[in-house]
Amino acid sequence: MDEIIPLSEEVFYNPAHSSLEMVSGAESIHLTPNEKKLLELVLENRGRKETIIDEIWTRQGVVVSESSYHQLVKMLRRKFQDASLSPLSLKTIPRYGIVLVTCKKEGGTSAADDRAETQHNEVAIAVSEPAVAPELWPELQQRQDDSAVPLDHSTVPLSTILTARCPIWLFAVLASVMIFAPAVWVYVQNDSTLFAHRLVKNNVTYHATSSAYFGKGAMTRIARDLDNTTKEIYISGNGPKIWVAYCQNKIDKEDARCAYTHFSAY
């Protein structure tokens, strides 16, 4: 890309000098190599996020996160603003990337709009007709319509966001699972082949999936919650996490009356 490209009536892009230059003769705005490459990709209608990351970083053997992409877009927007171009001319299309729209003078957009775009790079803002290839616009418009959801989570309570996506009954189910998971887990594992290790101590029978749970450290911790009604104790675990069921009868009996707890072996 060698030709000078007009970006507005008063500003043009000079690829040879890597700069944004003013018709008025004011001092030009220099672009870094990455800013220049980003602008040229957008001008060539190759502004997909994946394409930008691949062309600017991946092909150079550099692995970056999406934060580097967003930071680069933010920097180029600032250069546009320095050149009296609206930073909103670089429009973010959710799930696509960046496109260039018809540029306006700085006075053409409000300061509030500029701040909103700077803070929320992923918010699609209605501006003038995009300067992209006509065949690409229907696809970009569809992506924008599909993604038109509020993104300013700082002003929306988390509970509102969650309940908007999940019905109340789902939270009740999840809460029940969290409460009764230890009981269900121990009950499911109540198999003679799993609780193959047994120890009788002070008229209490200990059932464990591994004899390692009969060590002094685990037994001392288990004894803290032991009361006079406990007759059967079931012990199992997953890594350092140890699950314990204190039962008044065998766990498979209707009157087992078990209390459940868990702790870390560390």
C-alpha cells in the first residue's frame, strides 16, 4: 500500500511516511509499525480480530492475548483523535473485529460518546455508513445484530445479569446440589469394594476407601466432630480433600441419620 489515502476532507494517510497528515499543513501524526499495520489491514477490509492478531504478532513468532489487540486499537484511536478524526471512525463489530466508517470532524460526535467507546471497545455504536466493501456489510451487520447485548456490567447488578440468563429454579437446583453433594457422594460410594478398609475403635466402626485415612492426623481431625450417637463413620476423599459421614446406623439403612463434613488433609 503506497498511495496516499484520504480519511476525511482534512486528513489523509501517508503510507510512505507512516503518518496521518493534515491538508492544512499542521504537524503530522506518526504511527508505530503495529499501528500502521492495523490501519492498513482495516483499509484493506481485513479487519477480523483473528487476522489482525495473526498478521501483526503470530507471523512474527510472538504469542499475545486479546488484551494486546484491544490495546493496539485503543492506541490507534488516540492517534485518530490527535489528528482531529473521531476515534469512533474505527468501529468495533462484536465477534468480527474492526471496520473503518466515514470519518467526521471531532465536533461531529459528543465527548460522552468518545469516552464510552474508549472505555468499552466491544460496544457497537451507531455511526455513519461504513467504508467497507459492500459485500462484507451484510455479514457485519448480522454479527452486530446478533450481539446487541448490554456490556456495561459496571452499572448492572451481578444478580440481574445472572438471573437474566438463568431462571430462578436453576439456582435452587444448584444450591441443593451444593448442600447435599457430600451425602449423595458418600451414599453412592457405599460399596463393600470401595469401603474395604474397616477399623473398630471405642465401639465406632470406621469404613474407609483407603487405610491411609486411619492415620493419626486424619483420625484426630475426624474425632473433633464425633458424638455419642455416632456408630458408623464413612471416610473417602479426592486428593487432599477428605469427606466424612457420621452415621447413627449403617448408611444404607433408613434410620442411618448421617451428618456430613469435609476437610483438607493439609
